Amino acid sequence: MSSGEAATPLLSVKNVCKRFGGTQASRDLSLDLYPGEVLALAGDNGAGKSTLIKMISGVHQPDSGEILYKGETISRRTPHEVRDLGIETIYQDLALADNLDVGINIFLGRERMKRVLGLPVLDRKFMRTEAIGALKHLGIELDDLSMPVRYLSGGQRQAIAISRAVYWKAKVLIMDEPTAALGVPEQREVKDLIKRMQQEGVAIIFISHNLNDIFEVSDRIFVLERGRKAGERLIENTNEDEVVAMMMGRILDD
Ligand SMILES: Nc1ncnc2c1ncn2[C@@H]1O[C@H](COP(=O)(O)OP(=O)(O)OP(=O)(O)O)[C@@H](O)[C@H]1O
Ligand SMILES: [Mg+2]
């Protein structure tokens, strides 16, 4: 589904401002996100993309303005609370626990325990079995789920982070530069995963510097320039030249 004026936004950012010292990282930003759409966030280095998504995910609090999820404000929630609402964020550094296996990584922060001789211990078997199911659901095959994730490739790590979002039934998936550190086949895999999530009705915010990727997977693009909104377009109504002009501040809509 693409965005329609009649549909209710799943997520709304309303007039958000954020300053770090002398840097105005977000200047009166507003955007809506609809179920089943992929929204690309574009902009030069330092334009304010990560700041914006960190305000949505609860890492930063906006100085003013608010963020609504299903019509209710979530501006003052912690990252954990935001995640529990169904807004899952995959940061560039991925936030996987390198020394732990795939199963535990799917459950990170929400580990399943069992009791042995009255003492709580991690239920690794349960988590591994669930992880196999979650990976299979996305068409991902890993030979050995018991190895620490640090031995996995960047694409496989991305896949695990995405599986985690699927397993916990994320309604909104935010990805900060998901393909930047990946080889070409792995980039392909992550883009396919994004499309599969979208088909399941998940709304996705996708940050990228790669305009090819943006034009390939997104329905809409929102361009930031030094903290401002430079413009917002349906992907079929724009082209790379226009996006670059917006990124450079040569086109400003409002
Ligand atoms: N925690 C922070 N403390 C101080 N300044 C910050 C902080 N986070 C971001 N900034 C500043 O805010 C501005 C926007 O940064 P942000 O990380 O949002 O940019 P970005 O669009 O994600 O850039 P990139 O493409 O390089 O990741 C930058 O000038 C940056 O230096
Ligand atoms: Mg960033």
C-alpha cells in the first residue's frame, strides 16, 4: 500500500526541534508514516537523519514538538518502552551482542528464562528453536545457530536484526544505513528483506546515502538539509537530480 491522504498515519512526527549545543540538528520537522510503506530519509552527512530517528526510538527527547504512534504521544518514552510498542530500530552498529549466539540475540533484552533446580537460567533451546522459525520465515538459512554472531557476515547480522523485528511483530522498522557496510549480494538480501517486511504491512523508515537503493525500495523520500525539511516526494514523482538538489539546499519546499 502506498500513502494515501485518507489513511491514518501509524507514526507522526509533529514540529519537532532538537538542538545540540550550537547545532540545530532538527528544525521544525514533521512527517507521517503509513502502514506498509517504505519511507527513505535522505540528506548529506550531518543533515539530521540519525537525530530524527533517535527521537522516534526514544534515545533523544525532542526540545519541542511531539511524536505520535497510533495517535498517542510517545515523546517521553524510553527506548525500551518504544520498542515494546512495536517500533524496532536497527542502528548502524547493529546492537547485536557479538559473543552470544543467534537465538539469544533475537531475544536480547527479552531473554527467556527457565528454572533448573529452582534457579533461573537462560532457556537457550527455546530461544534457538524460535530463532530458527523466525529466520525461516524470512527465507534465511544459517548452518550453525550456536556460534557467536561475531563470526557472521554483515548481511547475516542484518538479517538477524531484521528477524528480531519480525519475531517481536514490529509495526514500524527503522533502519539507519542498513546496507552501508555490506557487500553487493548482502545488500541485495537486505533489500529483499525490506520488501518482504513491507508486504507484511510493516512501515519502514530507511536511511541511506545510496540513491540507487532509495529509488529501488522506497515509496516516498523525505530529504533533510541542515536540520530542515528540504522536501518530500513520492518516489515516482522525483528523480536523482532533484533529490541531490534538495540535499544541497537548492530546492526547499517550505
Ligand atoms: N549527541 C550529539 N551531541 C552533539 N551533537 C550531535 C549529537 N548528535 C548529533 N549531533 C550533531 O547534529 C547534527 C546532525 O547529526 P546526525 O547524526 O543526525 O546527522 P546524519 O544526517 O545522521 O549524518 P550522517 O549521514 O553522517 O550519519 C550534526 O551536526 C551532528 O554533529
Ligand atoms: Mg547518521
